[in-house]
Amino acid sequence: MTDDGYFDERIAARYDESAAEMFDPAVVDPVVDFLVEHARSGRALELGIGTGRIALPLAQRGVPVHGIDVSTPMVARLRAKPGGEDIGVTIGDFATTKVDGSFSLAYLVFNTIMNLTTQAAQAMCFRNVAEHLESEGRFVIEVGVPGLQRLPPGETIRASDVSETRWSFDEYDVATQGMTSHHFELVAGRLERFSAPFRYAWPSELDLMAQLAGMTLRERWAGWKREPFTSDSGQHVSVWEKAAS
């Protein structure tokens, strides 16, 4: 791992292309609609802003956005896009990095909370967010529900994305709640591999982290269009609210 985490120059150079389906307006627009509503005309703080997939369209909707990200190559891609220079970004670990001012909304999308690979770091992130939120400010997380129930008995590896040119597999360590994502992709006739560690957390565990940071669950959905969250849901979009002061 480099100073840029697992998103060094090699990964950043192809990130938008490799995750092209996540940049589709049909995917992005419901996210932005949801966040605009919860920003309530205030400022938003994006943890793990990356190349600006969500921050740029959110800013275009009139929500001032500031970002935190450990990867300078990813942020450089954000800066190169129209409007990217207008978004403030602080380089650092979003579990601990402080920025000026307060926010009505903070958010983590696309499983980014799992980039913090210990329970302590994830809990610290909730406390850091609470310190940046205004009274009754909201914290939104989009993250997958651990797919353990979809694993065959005795297996620890599950395919997460398989196509003609790309294969992705998640390897679980139940004892530590660890997960390593392995990605293989054909690029110009050459097979490239990228693996990164994550830590999965159950929704109830995240609720406890929020409670310890002075926030309570406001709503939970299975997706950005407010699909009902059930025991069969593969992901959740959760909103916690900071207590009124």
C-alpha cells in the first residue's frame, strides 16, 4: 500500500473506466436527489470523494461540497474535470482528518466505509463525522450487507462481478469480519490484478457506532430510491441524525 492507500496512480488512471456503470446517470441521479434532500440547503462533506462521481453533480445542484480523500491521484482526476477546481478537498484519512466549518450533511457511498479495516477506525469515523455536523445534521452511508448467507456451506469466496473481460471475487474472514476483494481484468490483452482489504459491518453494528457518537438512526432503505430494507437486501442506505443541541 502506498501513501495514497490502495488507490495509487495505476488504479486512479483507470478508475472511472473500470467503474463506468457507476457513472451512468441512471445510477448517479437517484443518489444526488437523495443527498440534496438531506442537505437541506446546507453544506455537504463527502468522505472518500475520489474522482468526484457524486460530488460534481451534487455541486451542480447547488449544494456546496467539501471532500476528504487519502489519494492524491484520485483527487487529481477530480480536479481535471469541469467544476472540479471549485470543490475543496483535504488530503487525509477520513476517519481522523479535520476540516474547517460545519456541515448539514456528511456522506459515504459505494461501500467506502469498508475501506476502514478495523472496528476502531470505523467507530472513529462516526465520531469524526459527528464533530463536523451541525445540530440535527445527517450522516448517510451506502454499503453492502455482508453476503455470508449467499455463500455455499463451508465456502469463504463469492464471485461479485463476472464478465468477459473482468472477474471480481470477495474472500471473507468471518473471525475478523475481514474481506479481501480480488479483481482481475483484461487490459490491452494483458491480465491485471488488484486486491484490497476491507472490513464488513452489520447494520446494527453501524447503528451502535452512530449511537456512541451521538447520532440516532433516522431511516434505512435498500437503495437510493427508498426501496424497503428487508432481510434479503444486498445493501442499505442508512441515515443517522445528530442530536439537537
